[in-house]
Amino acid sequence: MIGGKSGMTAQNESTEERERALASKGRMVSLVIVGTMVLWMLSLWLGPMLGLPGRYAFLFDFAALAGLVWALVVSLQLRRARKDAQAKR
């Protein structure tokens, strides 16, 4: 048991680290999607109650779209990274 590792090779460690990084990125994407949708629904509910003009609704809509587009792009990057990792095995 050298260095506190019990029989893990460098390749196994790097694969495990890569999987952890991908999982972390996936969790971030899910949080962005959920947060975007919650904030968007709150803005649609609170906007008329606060008497905000309609142009603010468009602002919130575009902000939500930007968050969802970011999540889509990162999801596609994750998919490609996982596909490449499987091809290397």
C-alpha cells in the first residue's frame, strides 16, 4: 500500500477522476436547468403582481433561454466526452 492507494493504477485513477469531473459537471447542468426554470416561473408570477411592464417579461424570457442554451451546450459536451472515454476503453 504505497502512497495510501491499494492496487489502483494511474490509468484507473485518471479514469475515476475524469468520471467524477463529468458527474460534477452534469450536476451543475441539472442545477442550472432547475434554477432557470424556477426563476423564470417566479418572474412570470411576480411580474404582473409587481406591475412590471411587459418588456421585462421578454428580458426574463431571454435570460431563461440563455441559461437553457448554456445547459444544452454543456450537456452535448458531456455526451461527447463520455462517448470518447468509452471509445478509449
